[in-house]
Amino acid sequence: MDRGWLLGHFKEAGDPRHSADVEIKWGVHPAGDERAQWVRGERRTALLVLISGRFRVELPGRSVLLARQGDYVVWGEGVDHSWYAEEDSVVLTVRWPSVAGYRVD
């Protein structure tokens, strides 16, 4: 129902999963799944950890392939990004702080 998001500002106030400090997502992505629109003007820092599969994160001027369990990438505020699941993949994403305005349907 929450597209894999476990914690963040988007949970109702009073819910122990509500946080303005951090967002955590368990992301399950079939092969070929992608974020077609780049996130621009990022206001958060993010950590993305590969649990299984092959997952590519696109950053300005570089492409980071996560191919082994535990591979990870971190990017900071102001860094635009996109991603592509090369295989069926599971990733854990942690972003901070938790801010509105990045959802793409």
C-alpha cells in the first residue's frame, strides 16, 4: 500500500513510523523497472543498499552498478539521480531528512 516505504513524513502523525528525520524503503523492482524521470534539486542525502539482483544508479557524470549483495551507493543533497533494475532486484533505501515532493506515479 505504501509502495515499500516503511518510515517517513508520509505516515500519519502519532504512528511510530512517522518521521521527519528519515525515510526507509524496502524496494522490490522487477527487471526493467526504472525511474524514467530524474530526481532534480534533491534536498536529501540517500543510501541505497543492494539486497539481491543487479541495480544501476545514475548520477551526474557516473553510473554505479550494484551487482553483489551489500553493494551500496551514497549521494548527497543537490545530486540529481535516477535508477534502473537490470535484474529482479531488492534494495533498501534510507534518505534523510524526510521531505515531501518527490513522488512520481
